[in-house]
Amino acid sequence: MDDGVRIVVEIAESVWQGFRRDLQDVTPAEVAWRPLPEANTIGLIVRHLAIEVGWHRAAIERGDAIPLELTDEHQRQVDLVPLDFEVNLKTLDQAFEAFLAALRVSTLTTLADRTRTAYKEPASPHQLACHPVHHLPRHWGQIRTIRNLYRKTRGEPARFFPTNPSFPSGER
């Protein structure tokens, strides 16, 4: 593996393992719950990630452009993605693992080439590798928050609460 890519791979693998661990025992009720009518559900977030990671996989594997603005054809493809959590999680699993596999065999030069093709606009030469590493943790945090809120609204303790001396102890 190219030493210049190794650290991004390690970070991506770590984030991915944590993300998957925190979804292992999610219930159908949690997947469909939203704290506000306007809020996204865990199911919608996973669907979104499955689509986005699929685009990044195609970009790193084949040099496909990432749709920055949806054409009618892109919109039709997005609309075909079901609102089925299990299907989308499986799709996300496969896409992210394939993205990681392609990233592992990339060099900084090929990554820069694929990034230029993927984004078709000025971007960091390594944006194609960095975007999923930034994007996934943001949604991971949303999912953890939704799961905590779901439990708290049912009188249960929060599932994810830091055990860290910089946070106050006591009632959670």
C-alpha cells in the first residue's frame, strides 16, 4: 500500500468499524423513528450513505464522475433506491468495503487523477479519499444522537454516553 494513502485507509477503517458496530443491534422502531417530523430517520441516513458511497466507489474504481448536480437520469437512479434499511445497509457495506479495497491499491498520483475526474471542479487532490472519511462520521454522530434520543423519550438511559473525566459524572 502506498505510504501516502495508508493513514487515510487506517482512519476510514476505524470509522467504518465504529459505524457498523453502533448499528449492529438497531431495532426497526429506531430505524424509522424521528425526533421531529422534519428530521431524517436512521433509515434515510443509511439510504443516503449507500447512494453517496456508491458514487465514491465508482469514482475511485473506474474514474466515474460524482454527480454534483442531479440530471434527470441521476434522479431516476436515486429514486430507484428503496426505503429498505436492510437492503441499503447491505449495499452500503458492500460499497464501503469495495471503496476501501480500491483505496488500498491507490497511489497518490492515481488518487489525484481520479479526484479530478470525479469532481470536475477544483478540489483537493485527495478529496476523493477524504470525503467519505469526513462524511461518514458526521452521519454516524447523527445516528448515535437519534438512538440516544429514542431511548431517552422512552425513559431509558442514553445508549452512547462518553466515559471520560472531562464530562461531569452523575445523572445522564
